[in-house]
Amino acid sequence: MKARVVRRAPLALAYGCADDERLREVFAAMGAQVRVLKSEDWGTRLGVLAGEAGPAGEAEAAAPQPSVLVFAYFTDALLDKALAALRTAQLAFDYKAALTPTNRTWTLQMLLEELKRERAHIETQRGRP
């Protein structure tokens, strides 16, 4: 039996963006959609936020301040194009990540905790506190 591959449209999950409309314009120009996340989405699993079936997760209390952008279903070439377009549009995010088989079951809060650990590790390797 062959596995069925489902192609999904590129989707950016954005939390804490300073200019949601501009972000939508940047991604629309490359054929990608944006889902602007609210604080009530903080405890929802990333895969569910990206349109996959499954349990949503538990609601979290207060959402943190850092801005987060998650790229779901982007090809490598489109991801490179998106990152360049974000720089040109001067739309900055504190953290960026791609949806992966590992993190799709995580909540946005869990992803942010992992991204913070990774950043701290990299900065320690570079000799920064």
C-alpha cells in the first residue's frame, strides 16, 4: 500500500506581529496565506493551527510577549523568498521556525520554550551570556 502525500498550501502562523496587514500583503505576493494567532491560540497544537486534524491541546493562561512566526508547508525555495521579503518589508519577529514532524504536536508555548533554549545554547557557544 502506497502512502498518500497531501500537498498543502504554504501557511505562515504569526503571533505578535506589529503590522498584520503588511504581513498578509508580503505573503499574498508569493501565494502563501497567513493565520494571525491570538492569545487564545497559545495552547493549541501547531499542527492544528496549520489546519491538520487532531486534538487542539489545553488552553494556556497568558501568552508571552515575544513575536513568533512559524512557516508551515513552505518549500526551501519559498522559505528563502519569504525570509528575504520579510527583511525587505522590515517585518521582524523575535523567533522564527518551520513546522516539522516533531514540533507539529507541540503548542506554541512549547515551541517558544525550545527556541529560547536553542538561542541560549547558540549564544553560549559564541561566548555571549
